[in-house]
Amino acid sequence: MTVFELKQNVVKPFLRGLLRPILPPGAFQSIRYGKWCLGSYFPSRVTGMVVKRMPQVRGFGPTPNESSLTRQLKNVNLLAPTRMCRIMTKYGSDKGRPNKYTPIYSELFKERSSQSLVLLELGLGTNNPDLPSNMGVFGIPGASLRGWRDLFPNAAIYGADIDRSILFEEPRIKTFYCDQLSSSSIGELWSHRELQGGADIIIDDGLHTLEANVSFLDDSLKHLRPGGIYIVEDILWGDIDDWYARYEAIYAKRYPDFEFAFVIISHPKHRGSNNLLVIRRRTERNS
């Protein structure tokens, strides 16, 4: 057994079994996801200045590498720790460690943090093990919504989930029921008074299947405001070609004023699922 296998198959399971019964869920998640973002923040900050790891970015369309969105995403250093990572980890979200989405989001949203935005995230992070794409029994529903609230102090934060038992409402956060495989349910979500004007940021962190992602996108992308960002999280390597085929067949004609880009974060050797589809709606100024 190699050192890596020993760490993954013996040491980590032992520590998880030891800590889970004695720590509250929030503390356990902070340890689980936060070693890179919290305990090693300053060493990683120094390392990030010297060592860089850029994502693989694939654009869409006739000139896929020429869009402003593609160029922007190619310059992100995935090893650089961010304030967003620390905040998300504090609340128990996995958008920092292990997924490394926070460097991408920090770059995309850096000029909008003080604006009066509407943000909608599908998928609250259910901890019901009977539901697909659950976070496990130690998951913390609403973790990323609370992180977004801290990061966007002037924004209205909304969430949606198929698990009615975890819906909640807090200052500047409100959540709704949504079945992303049902077109009528998605329509009902967008019919709520708070969302009728659309959203500036839409994040699909719900059911991680191509069918579910396409279903929510097809009924939601039209609600993205000019200049807004739409993100599909946790895309499998095996689904990437299907997304390209769908773009060529449908989205290129249906959404000519939108930029599409894939951000491949998972290592090619491991072919994981922490990949992103990022879509930005152009404004009249940059269309």
C-alpha cells in the first residue's frame, strides 16, 4: 500500500470515525473542508504566489478561445486561497475545499460584491441520505446561502430544493420548493414575486445529472439578467461532450447573446466531477 492509499483508505476514515461523534456538524465540516482554506490559509497564500495551477477552459462557438469569459477564466490560479473560501468553509460548504470553486467565483464576482443583486442557488445541501445528491448526514443545509449573504452584503439571497424539510428563511435569505426535473415546478419557482424580475447569479448545485441540469437550464436561463452569470456545478467528465453537442444543436441559436465556457478543475487522471459550466449573458455594451 502506498502512502497516498494509506492516507485515503486508513488514516482519513479513522479520523472521520473518531471526530464525527464528538463534534457538532459545523465544526466537523470546517475540519473536513477547511484544512486548505483555514488551517493552511497563510502558507497557501504564499505558495499561491509562486506555484500556480490554472484550470483547463474550453469555450464554445466558432472562436471558442476568443471570448472575454474564456480569457478571464484561464487566468485563475486554483491554488490561491481566497476570502470566499474561508467564508464558505466557515458555514460548512464544500465550494472551497475540496471542489476549488471559490477561486473561480472570486474572479467572476469580484466587481459585483457590493451591488444590489439577486442570487438564486438550486440545491440547499440536503442531509437526507434517501435523496440523491445529498451531502450525507453531516451536511449543513443552507451553508452556501449563508456564505453568499456574507459575500454579497447588499444582495437578496434565494435558494430552492426538492427537500421541503430543509427549506428555511433568515434575514436576506428565503428558500422555495423546486423539483428541477419538472418544468412546471421550475416555472412555479420563477413565478414567486421575489424572482419575477430574474436573477443576476444563478447556480445549479442540485441533482448532478445531465438530465436534471439541462431541465433546469432550459427553463431558467431566460431569467438571467444582462451581465449575469449562470453556473452548473459538479459536471461529470462523461457529460462534457453531450453539453457541446447540445450547444451546437440548440443553445447557439437560442442564446446568441450568451457566452458559454467549461472550466475543468478535476485532474485528467482522476476524471472527477468538480467541473463547471459557466454562462454569462452579455450586456449591450459588450455584446
